Amino acid sequence: MVDHVTRITVEAGSPRAAALGGALAQLGFTVHAGRRGLVAESSEVEAQDAKRRLRALGFADREYRVSLEYVRRWGIL
């Protein structure tokens, strides 16, 4: 089984960081604040879907960074 984690980061100095964090929380992401900014993670939302939905809300691509990690989980034989 292969799972994924979509991670979106927002720099702390971004003028709309709080609004973006709220939008990501509404989309189902878990949002954490750190020194460098916000980190939002979801194993439910695909990266392309998140990007499309953020664009529809009026956020530009340059306001955030999207990364996608695949995780392989092995079962017991």
C-alpha cells in the first residue's frame, strides 16, 4: 500500500500567511506554526487538488510551497 503526505509551507513574512493557514485548515489540512512560518499537512488531499482549490480562493502560487511525499507501508505476509 502506498500513501502520501501533501505538505504546504508558508513563509512567516508572508502578508497573507494567517489567511492562507485558515484556508488550508478549512480544506482539511493540519496546520502548525513554527519560527519559519506555517506548515500544513494532509494525507487526504492531493497536491494538485490543493493547488487548484487555493487558486480558486484567490491565492497565488508564489505565496506557498507544495511538496508531496509518498510513503510505502508494508503489510505482514
